[in-house]
Amino acid sequence: MIQRIQTVYLLLVVALGITLCFVPVIEFVSPEEAETLQVWDISAFSFNVPLQGLWGLTLTTVLIPLLALIDIFLYRKRILQARLNIFSALLCVGYYGVLAIYIWLGKLSLGAEWHILPWASIPLIGLVLTLMATRAILKDEALVRAADRIR
């Protein structure tokens, strides 16, 4: 299980996903004409933002590493593992859709400028690693099928 390269890729996705749960990805700064400077951060478990319902961001942020962790232990069911990887990759793309919605809502309700932080690139890195793991899983499946055909 550990000796397969896709396991290493998926472990990296898990580590990056857990990191993403605790770091801010968007920062809202109050306009310059306001009397006090206020800064709000959005992260998966951020509660200092006056926005309602950050559950979408929390859900996608938690599901990405959870699916990757489950995927590691499905090493005997390669087709299911590849399908779960595709779903996880779609979640990584969906993360940016959810983030765009929260940027739009924050801009409307707070009237503040927003800045994207470097941590927001973690789902993109997770997407690339997930696709690399899927490619390696499908290569293993082709190798097993070829070996079965020879017998």
C-alpha cells in the first residue's frame, strides 16, 4: 500500500487539505475612508467574518482530505479508487466556485476590498496531485489486466 506512488500523492493531498482547514485563504479589508481599519479572514473554520453560512467552504475543505484518506485504503479496488479520485478532483475545482461565491457575498455585504492569500492555491496543488494519483492507479489497473490476460 505505501510502496505505491499514488499513496504518496494522496498522503500529500491529505496533509495539504488538513493545512487548508486552519489557514485563511481570503482577507477582506475595510475601505480607506472608514474611521477604523478592520480585517476579516475567511478560512474553513473562520468565525470572525460577518457572513452567514460558511458551511459550503467548510464542507468542501473537509471532504477533500477525507476522501483522499479513504482513497488510500481502497488499494484493492482500483476502479473505485480512480472514480473517487475523480470526484475529489471535482471537489477541488468546486472549492474555487464556493470561494468565488463567498468573495462576491463578502464584497456585497461588507463593502470591503478583498485580497487572496497564497494559501488559496492549496486546492489547485491537491487537484494536480489527485490527477497524478489517478493516472498511476489506472496504470496499475492496466498492468493487472495485462497480467491476467497472459495467464
